[in-house]
Amino acid sequence: MAKNTFSDEVLELVRNVLKQEPHKWLNAKQVSARLPKELNFTIVEVESILEELVNQELASFQDFKYQYLQSETFEGVFLSTKSGLAFVKHPELDIDIMIEEKHQSVALHGDRVQVRLLPYKEGRRQQGKVLNIIERAKTQFLGYYFEDEGDSFVMPADKNLDIVFYIPDLENYRLEAGCKVIVELQQWQNRKKNPIGKLIKVLGMPGTHDTEMHAILAEFGFETEFPPDVNAEADAIPKEIPQEEILKRKDLRGTLTFTIDPFDAKDFDDALSFRKLENGHFEIGVHIADVSYYVKPNSLLDQEAYKRGTSVYLVDRTVPMLPEALSNFLCSLRPNEDKLTFTVLFEMDIHGSIYHQWIGRTIIHSNRRFTYEEAQEIIENPTGEYAEPLTVLNQIAKNLAAQRYKNGSITFETDEIKFKLDENFKPIEVYKKERKDAHKLVEEFMLLANKKVTEFVYYQRESPRNTFVYRVHDSPDPQKVEELSNFVRLFGFHELQRKKNEPINLSSKALQKLMELVENSPARDIIRSYAVRCMAKARYTTENVGHYGLAFSLYTHFTSPIRRYPDVMVHRLLQHYLDNLPSPDAQSLEKQCQHCSAMERRASEAERASIRYKQAEYLAEHIGSLHEGIISGLTEWGIYVEIEAMRCEGMISLRDMMDDIYEYNDKLFAVVGQRTGRKFRFGDKVQVIVKRVSLLDRTIDFEWYNPHIKKDKK
């Protein structure tokens, strides 16, 4: 049949019939029955139209039946599995499109790819084919070096990567088999052949402290060193503040100002100032390092900071977002030095009520650097020259927090894990660090500054609103709320009960009330951790949806520009609007927000990996030791137990439990013995013995403590 016999409108009309049932094969009679009756097409005409759609590759044909040809392409993230299959989530259909190995091209786990949907086959998952690699998730990979028949190879440490790099040239490297290295992808055009790689760095043999910390950074895509030209640009910045710059700013060098930070901190992002006013109120300043003065848009420093997105905090080290010349010196609000800052000045009373505020660029002079411990000592024993400001600030912070919780702000406080390391960086003690009033004081004023800066920008213009970078936290998914409700009921908490024929209303106030109720429960940390997993992830975006966890309708990150790139973006936008300039392009800002959110997640994963490694390293020296724990997870393959004293999680394999055959019952949230009916539930208090530790995988295996079997307790 000649093309274009029927109009495009008619072709589209028939194609839409197929499109409404994309996974069905329909014959001409079935299609005809689904068309509007007023068209009066005969079966023969419908057959002709369907044949033309096939000719134009707008429909597929099989056994005298026709199907909508899902030939459109879409973009998504390629996620591979150990089995060799991969999946890409379709952004509109909201389903995972399966990609068989033969259709994966040379995509790697995490890559952004273009995918074409393949014709649907009855009874099977929707499949697709990778057409192009739009953007590599990374080009450098952590791996293990080995040789085979005289050739050199690197096996990636990431188990989601089912490839082996061929290294044609070792250059001047001399390597032992099994050592950890970083390899860069150089060339790969055919999935049936090895990708060609180049050795970038040799980290060392597994198991040594420095090797493992560098390996964690490499695993999550963070570089420890700054490029020479970036360091050179940082070093070239003048150390003296120009007089003309000082004259542009509010001079607050005569106001009592101090910082409160961890004892080992070097990058002081924020400072507080205090002045008692004649009317009985207090002038309180939140001063934030003005990184944007030193780091200019599109400079080498700016490009590197954006690429990193954030500083990374491992157990033993900080990998800064900015070179030390800036992070530890020029921008850091060090005591007894003049510093350029962005400031939010509040006139407040002791109850936390705000009577006036001012936002702008300033110059300050910090009078004192407090550690948290020093500030806490003065709060608990208020004597000396700083007793009044710290006592007043602490009381205001408590009142601000009380109001925040009253409005529905949720407390997800979890204990911070710390390690005492010996001279060889071996962990000799693992402990939980308690958050006291000094920590909460600083946090409360930072939250206030973040909130007020956002409100200032948002309400400056009504239509259209100023384009801005928000820190948002979406409301939880209803299905997750249902899961949380079922979970907390196991522990006797029925506050999230469903009303008849109504979905559960999990307002932030309701969740905060639950967190207060579980405060003294033995299962407190388990419930908090589960609740956090049910929450949406906080992220950066130009589209404001509010912050569910804080119960703030407007919120951003303004207070840590030395260690977070979004804060630098916020500082630039804030000055932009203080100068009454029009809104910049939202699209480019949104792309930056997405990148920064991704880098933040990576940094958190790296931090957790370093903690898990040190926990495993500590317990590797205590095989056979007995510990009190609580059941923190249940799966089809094992029971996870968290050692309470060190928040360290390990697993007891179900196949190692020989007294019965155990299975996980998802309705009971329990592992149940088939013969005995013995149940293991979330939150159960248990005693476990350290059985086995894998430093390579950062995993710990436990076994149940049996008091009738004698064990050496180390």
C-alpha cells in the first residue's frame, strides 16, 4: 500500500487505540470496535490503516494482530545487578525497564543513558535497549590488580560492575597481585571485550588504614588532592582585606563575637555575636564566612568546589571542598582576626521573639574560639566574662527549639559514633558522643538564620517569586507511612492508627509526638532509624515544597559555605537580591542543585563506610567477645543485630541457626521457627558473640550467645 493513503489525523486516531492498551495485541476487528462509531470505517479499511502504521514503524505486527510500538526514547539512570541484568526507571510510566545484557551497549552502573523501549511481549517485563551513554557516572574506578598469562587487569571493587579492565601499559608501576588501585576508563566500544584502562594511582595492599581510607574516597568518587592550578589560584588571593571592601560593609568588629566548634575543627564557618540593648532586648548576630567574596563564579576554585559539592568527613580526616588556604585560613572565622562575613542580625528577647532583623555583608573580629566542651562547661557552671552571653543564648535557643517542636519539627537525634585511635590509627575504643546544650545552641541559631534568609528572598517579590535554592524535605509516601504504622505497632505504639476508610495522616506534628513517646523505649533508636528510612530524602531544588522534618514552609542552607557548595550559591543569590537585580535562570540552578544533592549523598555514604570499616576493624580484634544488642533488621537470609554500646550492626545468618528452620514472616515482622514457633522480632534485646569479620566487605557476623557453651571473652 502506498504511503500517506490516510491522513495523519486518521493514523494517529487508530494508533491511539493501540496506545491506550500498550501491552495488548489487537486484531483489526478489536481495533474497529474501539474507534468512534461515527467514523464508519470498515474492517478492511481499519486493516489498511494498521498496515500503514506498521509500514511507518508506528505499530508492530504479529500473527494478524497489532500492538502499539513503544518506539519513543527516554533518559534515565542505568542500574546494573550482579546477575548481569540492568534496569532503567521510566520517568512517565514509573516502571523499571529491564535491559538484557545484549542491549546494554557499554553502559555502566550509575550512567545516565538514552533508552528505546522494545516491543512488549505477553507475560514478560517491559524491556528496553540502551542507545547512547549521555553521561558517565564516573570514569575512575577502585579495583584490585591481578595478572593473567602475562597480561595486567583490574577487577572493580564495585560488585555492580561485571567488567574487568585490561591495562595495556603499567608505565613505571610495580604492583603486587591483589593491591588496591584506581583505574581510569580509556576506551570501550564493545561489551564483549574488556574495557581498556589506565592506572591512575596505587593505593596499597588491602587492610592498611591509609589504603582503606583512600579506597573509600575513591569508591565514592572523591579526590584527596587539589589540582596544582587550583591551589595556585587559592594561594594568589591577597591575605589583606582591602580598605574599600571594608567601607562597603557593616563594621561589627567592636561587638563581642565568638565561635563554638569541635575541638579538632579548623574550618570555622559560623560565629555568634552578643550585645545587650538598653530596652532589655538582645542583639544577636549569626555571622557566616563570606566564601563568595573569595571564590568568584567560573573561577578554577569555583569549578573545583562545584565538582566536589561538599567536604567529606571520614573517621580520621576531612577532605575539604576548598583548598586549606581558604578553608582553614582566609575564610575560616579564626579568633583575633578580621574576617569578611554574611550576617543576619536579630533584635530578640529571652523568649526568642524577633523584633527586628537585618541581613547583609559585614566585617567581624572573633574574640574567642570555644570548643563545644568549653562552652558546655560555662553553660553548666555560669561564671566568668562569657557566662551571661552563653547563658542567655542557651535560654533563647531552648525557647526557639520548644516553639519549633510545638509547630511539628521532628527530633531525629541519633548518637554520633566516635573512635579513639592509637598511633597507627587502629581503633582502641568505640563510643557514642552525646549532643549537649552547646551543640543545640549553635544548631538552633543556624536553623533560624537559614529560615529567615529564605523568607527574606521569598517575600521580596511576589510575582514572580525570586528564583532561589531551597533545602526541601517532601512529605513521606503514603505506603511508607503505612509500613511505619505497622512497624511501631509491634512495640505497642498505636499513635499512627488508621481511621476507618481514611489514609493515615502523618503530619510532622504526629510524627514528632511519636518520637517523644518512644524517647524512653528500649527500641528508641530502632524506631527512629526505621522512621528515617520511611522519610523522603532532603535535597536541594529551585522548587519550594517546604521542609517536612523541620516543619518550615521555607528553608535553605546558608550557614556552611566553607563545606557546602549550595551555601555558596545561596550567598550569591542573596547578594543578587540585596542589590535588587532580576532573577537568574532557574534551569541552570536546578541542574546545579541536582548535582549538589547527589554529591551530598555520596559524601554521607563515604562517611558511613569509614565508620563501618573502623567498627569492623575494632571487632576483628575482639572475635569471640560477648555484647548486648537489639534486633535492628530482619530479612529472608538473616537477623541483623545492633550492638547498643557502639551502634555497630552485624548479621546472624538463618542458615547457621541449626536448632530449627527459620523463615522471615513479613506480616508479623518476625523471623519464625517452623517447628518450635520461636520468634525473633524487631527491637528484641539479645546477646551475641562476634563470630567473623570481613574488613574487605566491612561486614560483621554474629552468633547467638549460649550460656551453656563456654566461650573465651576477649
